[in-house]
Amino acid sequence: MSGVPGSDECVVVGGGPAGLAAARTAARHGVHVTLVDENAELGGQYYRQMPAGFSAAPGSALGRETIEGRRLIEEVRGADVELRLETVAWGIFDERTVAVATREASSLISARTLVLAPGAIDRPVPFPGWTTPGVLTAGGAQNLMKAYGVLPGRRVIIAGSGPLLFVVAHYLLQGGAKVVAICEASPMRQLWRYAPRMLPHLDFVQQGYRYRQEIKDAGVPFLTGHVIRRALGATQVTGAVISRCDDDWSPIEGTEESFDVDAIVVGYGFVSSVELARLAGCQHAWDADLGGWTAVRNRDLESTVPGVFIAGDGAGVAGSAVALEEGHLAGLAVAGRAGRLTGRAYSREISRARGRLLHLAGFRRVMDQLFRFGPGIYTLADGETTLCRCEEVPVMDALQATREGAVEVNEVKAWTRIGMGRCQGRMCGPALAHLIARATGHSVADAGVFTPRPPVKPVALEALAREGA
Amino acid sequence: MSGDDLRMTGAAQRGPALAIVVDGVPVTAYGGESIAAALMAAGQPVMRWTAHAGQPRGYFCGMGVCQDCLVTVDDHPNVRACMTPVREGLRVATQQGLGDLGVSR
């Protein structure tokens, strides 16, 4: 790869709610935007669109988020936004030069401002059998159903925490699958305590109530204070073992129950995708409520690297409503930086967006308390359980490394190959940090985070060698 | 959900039906589906066997991150089934280990 990098006013990485909103707002104010996304369709995970040739049947459950997303996508498509789809942003160099690649070729784009909106991934939680085909994440299950109308199984158990479990159950039920149980790890006691702070957010509460009612009507057991313990089946899932758990989500021995299922959907919250921001040199801090390592940002959502803004779940997991608003705010800040939005108009727009974010933050704090992440979930794995899915390294190798003196994830990586595979440690990193913290008695933050290396996603050498993506 | 596959009936209108070939056997798919969606719909969640322990793996994260749904497509190994669309006649092989690049190592 060689040549003079193309230069652009603003590059947005990520075509989900945050990236779409940032691109739309910046473009509306006359900024020329290039939007990069790895998928063939815009929308990210939450607004995932069906492929060309597919459509949700009228009145179908699959439609709601898709339709909301399509409106935003059409605004972006109608604006001065250069779309680069099926294009992975695999590195950031010199702070604001983005390296991108398609399947065939690669190139560099230098930008005056950069908006990173990479989103989040389901928090991977190792447990015995979690690599068995038929175990899948809540996000993966949703994509399968939302984009393609395909069920992950006929008899399905859902385990995890948070409102997304209801959404997954809703799709499964609409598709005709049998949901044998929903295991919510949080105790969800004394819900009345949250009522006053939920009142300003009735729309969310009502949506949650509708999902709850649907589950009740379908006769699906909703088991609070329960976790997945084990996936059964040699080559694919044939059953699931669950048990009660305590308030920090540690399983309680002797309370196990088994179910015959052909799919296990697991969703213990989300972790931000921070690899690109870290490559750009943005400072991160540990925030357990926001899903772990979170970019440090100012009120304009600008990171510690000037001109690099980070919006949405990629900078702390807060959901799609916050992501939309943050994307909009970042778009305004980009327009301001480009001199396209100034003076009173700028201040007015910015303070409106900040006001709406403040309103949403109240709801988010309630959800954070209600579904407070329990690190006990990382005791589900036993020594034999695969920790690093790529390199096939079990938990006991990580524990052995800590006994030999490792106190940080990158040390364990160098000694054991955990985190050295194709996923670049995304699947094992959070669990490894918690295992180290438990073994050393230090904090999870002290256990550190894998150093990201370009390419942050696998890119074929053939594509790297050919310029012109 | 119909009797023989995991596609939701009534919920979605699909693209045109086509045939892909999975380990030598024709499998029905619909234009626009990902390879992973077609395999899951066909009740075939095993997409590869790992290099060291020979364990089965399949569709896990569903968003191109976990690298577990790697299959060999038209003799190209390590293709993410969840991110790659089907087309008529596409040859998918359950991947063994690291896959065969067709060059000697």
C-alpha cells in the first residue's frame, strides 16, 4: 500500500445509530462526510436492515427498529455522504488517518475530524460448553432473526441480563420457537424503588411491560437470579443446565436444573469496541457500569486526541437512544470545528442535544442499577473451559500463568497465546481480566487490556497489497 | 417456522430461492441470506472443526467479530459465514482446522 492518502473533511467509522446520526448532522451543515462500515447494509446491529430482496411482512414483529432505522439511513443516503460499505476500518495511523480495506484492496483516508462509532459487542462469558454450535450471543440471535427471519433453534433457552433478553424472546415467540425459560441473572427485587425515576421514561417502561406481558401469555418462565451453567451436547447443543445465582451472579451449587434445548442464547450485557480509539491514541478509563474500558471524552464527545470524536456504545454502553443523540452531538461538534456551524446557532443546537442526553442519562442510571453487572458470572468457567476460542486455550492455563507471576492480560497473552488469535482477544479479554483480578486480588482495571494491533480485523494480504479501496 | 427448516414463515418476504452446495450436498438458500443464515436455517450449526482439539464451532457472535463461523468457500478458507452472502452454486465446505490455502507450506 503506498501513495498519497486521500484527504477528507470528516470520516465516520460505523454505520449504526451513532455513526448514521453523526454523518447526517454533519452533512446537513455542509460538511463532506465519508462513512465507512464493514457490513453490506447500513444500520449496524440495532437498526440492522434486511438484505435487498427481503422485506418484513406487514405487521410483522421484525419491522419496528428496521423501519425507524430505514428513515435515518435514507436521510444519510440523500445527503452529501460518501458511503464505503463492505469496507473494514482496520487501523488508525498518525491520529486521524484511517486505513480501510475491502475484500480486494486497501487505502488510507486522512480526515480533519474523525467520528468513531464502532458500537459494542455482547460481553463474552465463558462457561462449560460455550463453544458448542448452537450456543450464540443475544446480538447474534437478533441478527439472524431480524435480518434473515431465521430462528436459531426450535426449543431455545435465553440466559443473561437486561431488557435485550425480552426482545430476543419476543422475536423467538413471533417466529414460532418454543422459549423454555428466560434466566435473568439480576435479582430484580423491590422494583417499586425505581418507579419515581422511571416516570419520565414511560415509553421505555411501556415497551418493557408489553414484552413482559407477551412472555407471560406464552407461558415462558422468567427466572430472576438464574444463570446458565453448562451447554450439553457433543457436536451441537442438545440441552442446557441452569442454576440459581447470588446477587453478584455467582452460581449457587446444588440448585441446577436441566432443559432439553437445541439453542442457547446468551446475553450478559455489552462491552464497547475500543480497538480503533486505542490505536488512535485516545485515553481510556475503567468504568464497570459502562461495560469496562471507556474512552475519556469532553462535553463535545471529543476524545483526548484532538479532532477524534467518539459516539455511541463504543464509548460506554448506553443503548440506541443515547447513541443517536451522541451521534447528533458529535455531528454538530464536527460542523462547528469545520466552521460550518457557528455562534448562536451552534450553541443552541449543542445545548439542546446535551439536554436530551441528560434526560436519557437518568434512565440509563436506573437500568445500570437494576441490571448491575455481577462479576461472579466469570466463575461459571472451570479449569477445562476454553477461554481463548481462537487459540483453544483453557482457563487453567491462564490461572497457571498468574501462579507464575503474571498480573496483566498482555503478560498472560505472551505466555499462553490467550488473546493472540483472529478475534484479537475480543472474546476472551474481559473474562481474562476478571480471572486475573480474582487470582491476584488486584482490581480488574489493574489487569489491563490487550494492546490492539493493526489490522484490528483480519484483512487478506492480497487486499493489503493492492491499493484503491 | 415451517416443518423442515428454521425460517420463520409469514414474518419475512425473501429474495429468490437458489441452491448452494454444502459439503457436496445441495442446500436451499435465498438471495441476500448470509451463508451462516442459510446453514442455521438448514439445521446445520457446525461450520468448522478446530485445528488443535478438533472441536466443532459455529455461528456465535453473528456480527463478524468472533471468527468462529469460518468456512471454506469456493476453495477459499477462513471466510466468515455470517458476513458473506450466498449466491447460486456457491460451494461451502465445513472447514477443517486452519483450512487449505492450496499452497504447500
